Amino acid sequence: MTDEAPGGMKKLDLGPTGRTVAARVSQMRSSRGLTFAALSKRLGDAGHPIPALGLRRIEAGARNVSADDLMALAAALEISPVRMLVSDDWTDPLGTGLPPDLEREEFVEWVFDRRAISRPERVRFYREEAEDAGQKFDFFMTFAERAAEEADRERLREDALVQAERRQRALSRLAELEANG
């Protein structure tokens, strides 16, 4: 335990995910106009009681949230459990135990169980990302050359440039992963 939370509670040394959950509970409870007592009642009615003091401690970072707590809180706050775990600020570490250089796109693929985050899977992800962006670049440029209206040509060229930048980002990440592997 470290530091003190508001109200003299001992603050836990939470990792990025724990801090995100605490902040999300506070944010969602407040945005829904719920008092600690009202949220506590919702949780009790759902069969997973957490006293108002326990909720205060969660928000203050002075109480850990179990997997059962997380599911019950998500249901009571009417949001996805994934939303409870993921910060809105993509500059923060994305979660406890995740590679520190994990990109947003990789994270989304992992969260939705479309891809693992092992090094070989990450390399494959960026190879596929670069290939897909290259194909879309070619597609947009081909149609830009054939477009009759200048406005259409310009819009398609802009779309092609977005894909070129996406491809370059993917190739850069791929080079970094391969160099560090």
C-alpha cells in the first residue's frame, strides 16, 4: 500500500488496468447521476453487493476489483466489461502486463480475440497491415486516374495517401519488431 486516497484511505499500488477500472467506475457512476448508495443498491439487487464504502474505496484506488466485481459493476453501470478495462486515453499504458509498445490497432485485435499478442503474431499483424494498405493504395490510385471529376480525383488521392501512411507505419513497426526479436 502506498500514498493516501481522499478521506484518509490507504491507496493501493494499482497497475494501469486497476487505475483505469477505478477511474471508469467513478466516471460512469457520475455520468449516470448515481450516488454511491444507488450504485450499491443496484449491485445488491443483482446479487453482488458492494457497500457504498467499498465503492468509495474502489474509486479512490484503495480497494482491488475482482473479476466478479468487474462484471457486476459493468452490468450495474450498463457498459461493456471491456470498456471498464480500457482507458479512453490511448497514450496511457494499455493494460497491465501488455507489451509497452503495443499499438492501438494490435490491442483492438487482441481484445476482440482476433489475434494474440505474441511476437510472431505481432509480426504477422504488421505484415498483413502493410499488404492490405498497399492494396488499398493501389485501388485508390487506379480509380483516381480514371475519375472524370477533379474533386473525385483529389478525394481518391487523399484516400490513397492515408493508406500510404498506414503502410509506412506498419512497415516501421514491423522493422522495429524484427530488429528487437
